Amino acid sequence: MTRTGIPLRKRLLVRLLIASALIAVCSVAATAWLAAETTTRALREEQGQDLATDVDILAELSGYAATHPDWKGVGKTVRTLSARTGRRIALTGVDRAPLADSAPGGTSLPPRPAATVDPLRTDTFSRPGAQLSGTDPRVVGPYLLPAKERERLDVLAELRQRCFARAGLPTTVRRTPSGRPVLTDADGTADSGYVPDACADGKLNTSTPTETKALEALSALAAPCLRREGLGQAFPTLMTAPGKSGVESRPFLGTYAKPGQGEVTRKAQACFDTARNAQLDPYVAPTAELFLGGGDSSATRFDMSPANKAKIVGAAGLVLAVTVAVTAVVATRLVRPLRALTTAAQQPPERYVRVPVTTRDETGILALAFNELAERRERLEAQRKALVSDIAHELRTPLTNIRGWLEVTRDGLVAPEPALLASLHEEALVLQRVIDDLQDLAAADAGTLRLHREPLGAADLLHQVAAAHRVAADAADVRLRTATEGGPWLDADPVRMRQVLGNLVSNALRHTPAGGTVTLTSRRDGDDIVLQVSDTGSGIAPEDLPHVFERFWRAEKSRSRRTGGSGLGLAIVRHLVAAHGGTAEAASEPGAGATFTLRMPTGPAPDEG
């Protein structure tokens, strides 16, 4: 059909324009709706920012409580936070007694507190990485290291960092709230689990006198609880735990942390957590209620005025016009390569016309596929011509010999002696072999190759093939041997399988020098039967291996027939094996012989069928 015969509504350009117009209308409508929702979303984002600000306020006040025994002096911190965040901040005791307020005196509090500030129970403390075992990591109490112990640990940390560096492990020294230096890896996490032997002296991780004294006091506080739970005395150790907000050293109960003691460990750890809260309580400020003001949870929806509506309608019309114009230009550019493809497809097939690939979209992909198709057609045509030439070459030589001898015999120049008749018979057999091989390949290509499957023992198959080629092997002074592992069975055509292995053995005998060996083996590999024919001949060059199963291909470039064969045997092997659902492969090292491997599906033994 010509281009003018295509209905207007079905032309690609028209359909692209209609589709683009519809898309533009939908886009403009969606844009208008998004504009109406912009203000509401902005207000909601402000509310989200307020929530993040509230979390920061809570975190800073929890940090103050973690490092002060009372709330004296917190007023300055409250006023600073209020000025920075723009929020009203008020702190009261659990009895609502005022502690600090950024608002003027007499200002009423909000109806309910926003959070509870208790550094020993940070359940509402949602700052990522800062919540560890319900206690603010900044609460150190009696675990705070004096200056001398810090200096000694700093020296040990520097020595260990150098040792890690010598082992190829870069580290960074970070400090816990108690003042203990900790080595962290590149990700900022502590205690990666791997310590070079040269660095594992244990000095840096040993508790200092201050920490030991605090841990002993903690163990004494936990002792009554442990006795009530029926547990023995335990002494905790310090464990370094990483987090996004820092690194914390906290007591860890390792005595009961053994397989099968999960419930015991949980009870013991609960005792130590309770004791630790009691130990740290004198060092932190009392629990306080945090009140926040200055925010409004309601969001006013954006109400579009008539003027704004007129602007949006005008913008929509302009966007629509621009979209249609741009779409027309783009559609024209899209149609151009399609026209080139149509012109190329209408050319005579023997020209193998290619089209230029100017885009990377679907049209460009189509052009690439068209060019690849043209290349495949050209390549297949070249292969067809080469195949015809090869067939003519293979048939010409024996036909020429037969014709020549028949003519001289007819003219009385040569007597029809038995030797001459035997030679002519041999040439006729060559012709018959080539024709039979071509017929087998034609049937395989057409999918009409008939197989008469039956249970076939691999060992019997190898012995039959070896017996059929024993005379040829003895004449060539080549040893022919078989080897079978187990008794695998195939579901295959016995005649075709003997033909397959016979072709491989004949090929091996032709390329194995006197005194060499040709070996036939079979074994089971999972659900497959592996049949192999290997020889000790000169082998196949690596660049020739990909071509050994091609028709009429020989490694001898002169195409001489010194080694015999039609040049179709290995091609027939591949097709017959594929017809059985198997694969054929060749492997070789020059000078070390070649091995042809057939991988066939297994079949049931006769008594299993």
C-alpha cells in the first residue's frame, strides 16, 4: 500500500499529534491541580519541620539533664533554644512546678506536655542512634574518667591506631561521653570484630580504676535483685556500642551470655539495668515535663482567586499550543527514518540495502534490526553459494574419475580388470557416502529426521562401534579401546548412535598416527550420559575448534582428500545428537590429541520401562 492510500486517521503523524494533544491536556490539568495543592503541601512541610525542631529541643534538654544533677541554670539554655527555633519552651517538674520558661511570667502552659525529659528513660527520645538501653548515652556519672586516666588511654589509643595502620587498617579515634577513646573503622562503627594479633594486647580495653570502682558499685547494687531471681553473683564489663550520634561505653553482662541461657541473661541484665539507673540517678537532673508552643497543627487550604484561575487557563492554552507545535516537529523527525526503512525494504533483495541509524529510540532499534537482517541474509546467501560450491567440489572428483576410466575402457585403451573395477566401485561408494550424508543433513534441517528410539546400553554401543572399526584400526596400527563406568542406558536410535560414534571414530583414526590410541568412554553425569571419543593425534588448533562441526570444513586449507571423508561427518554428528536432545563439543590441545564429548539424556533400562 502506498503512503497516499493510508487513511488520514491511521497515519503515524496524525496519531502522534492526537496522542500528544491528549497528553498535553492531561498534563495541563495535572499542573493546575498541583498548583492548587502547593500551599497545603508547603504548610504540611512546615509542620514536619516543626516536629524535627521539637525533637532537637528534646535532645538538647535531655543532654543538659544527663550532665547536670539538677535544673539550676537551665533557663539560659531554654532561652537560647527558644530564640534559635522560634518556639516557646517551658520546663516544669512532674508536679507542674515551673523550672524555666521562655515566655513572660504568668503565661499559661499548653494543655498537655509535649514530652517527658528523663535521661534515664529515653523512651520518647527518638533521635536516630542516640537511644541505647533506654538511657541517654551522655549520662556517665561515676564512669567519668579523670584527666590522668584519659591521658594514659589516649597514649594507648594512639599506639593501637599506629599498629592498626601498619596492618593496613585505617582507623579514627573517637571519644565516648565518659572520656574513653575508642578506635572506629572507616564506617564510624566501633569494634569491627577483627584485631591483628600484633595489636591484641588488651590494654586499651581494660577498665581503668575509676571504671572498675563504678562497676564494683554497680555489681553491689544489683546483688539483691540477682539473689531474688535465684542467680549467682556477676561482675559486668564495659561494652563499646556505636551509634549515629556517637559511641557509648555501657555495662554489659557477659557472665550469662551463653547459648541456652537467654532467659537467665534477660533477668540478669534487667537487674543490672535497674541498678544502673539507681547508680546514675544522683548525677542527673530530676524528671521534668517539656511544654512547647508557637505551632498550629491546622493547615489552611489554598483558595485560588479568579485572577489566578485566569492565569492558569491562559498558561494552559499556551502550553497546549507549544506542545502541539513541538509534537509536530518531533513527529516529522520520527516519520523520516520510517520512510527510509520503507524505501530500503522495497529495493531488490539481492542488493542488501542498509539504512542509516540516526536515532537511539525505537525507530533506531528498528533500523539496527533491519540492518542486522540484511547482513544475515547476505551472510546466508554467501554460505549457500559456498555450500553449492563445496558439494560440486566433493562430487566432481569421483565423477571425473569414474567418467575418465569408463571412457578409456570404452575406447579399448584399458582392459576392465578387477583392480580397475574395484577402484571405480570405491569412487562410487564415495559418491554414495556424500549423497547419504547430504540427505541426512537435509532431513535434519527440514525436521523430518526419523528416530526409532529404544533402550540402548552405553557399553554395548561402544563395543559395537569398536568392533566395526577394529579392522581399520589394526590396518592403521592404532589401538582402539573402550571404557565404561557403571551401566548407563540411553533412550536413543541404535543405528543413528552407531553412525554418530562411527563418524567420530573414523575421524579419530584418520588423524591418529601409527602407534597411537583411540579411546571410547561412557559415564553417567547427573541426569546425563557422557560419551567421549579421544585420540592421541596431532590435535586441533585453537582457532580451528569453533569450525570443526561446520559442513565441508577441514583444517587442511588445501582441501585435499588425503585423510578421506566427505567433510560432513562432524556436521551430521552435531545434528543427530541435537535430534536426541543432546549436545556435542570438541576440545583439543595441539600435539596432545582431541576429545569429542557427547552429552545425552539418560533413558530407562529395559526392566524399568
